[in-house]
Amino acid sequence: IYYHDNWEFGVVFEAKAASDLADFLSNYDPIRDGFWTAWVNGQIEGHISIDGRNAANKGAHLRYFIVSDAMRGKGIGNQLMRIAMDFCEKEDYRHVFLWTFEGLLAARHLYEKYGFQLVEERVGTQWGKEVNEQKLVMKR
């Protein structure tokens, strides 16, 4: 709902996110991958994952990071990032990357807090709508 209401992303985004997440979970390996959810009063209010499939050559991929509207600004995003970054440190993932898009200011601030830096920008449509896509990388 957040991406639809705030960014006018439609069914293309929903289908891509569902397909990508299904692929990730179908190939999930707890030794190399991580998937964490934040539960509040019996409801999932956020989640984050680390996809380690290509960590050795491309880097680990931080994916599916979102916090519900009701929980934004309450520290859940920070807790999820800390868990994911601790996992990367434990697995010795020295290169972690993510793709996002311009305008997600709170998320960008959190990424930078954990050492991510912008390395690439381009206009693209991987989310089903033209946006300024951004690749951020964290290297240890």
C-alpha cells in the first residue's frame, strides 16, 4: 500500500516484488541468507533480508526492507538493519549492496548510518514506473 499510495507503483511492482520474494524464499539457505520480520501485537510490521547467493562475486544483497506506516519512526527499521548488518559481519560479507530509488529519505538516512554509500544512479523502471534508481554499497 505504501508504494502505491506514495509513489503510484501499481501491479507491475506488486508482481515483481512477489515473484522476487518467492524466488528468494524458494532458494533460501539459512547458512548464507537471512530473513527477519518485526512483529508487533501479533502482526508483521516490517521485514528485511540478506540474499547471500552471490556474496562471493557480486556482494550480499540487502532486499525487501520495509516497515509499516504505523511503525515508521519508532526504531523498528533501525533494529532490522542492525540484525541484518550483524548477520553480514558474522558471515564475513565485506561487500553488501542494495537498490532503492530517490525520495526515500528516512531509508536513505538509515542506510548511510550503517555505512552504505551511493555508487550509481540511473533513470529506470525496474519498479514498474520511471524513477531515479540508486545503488548503495557498504564495504568493510
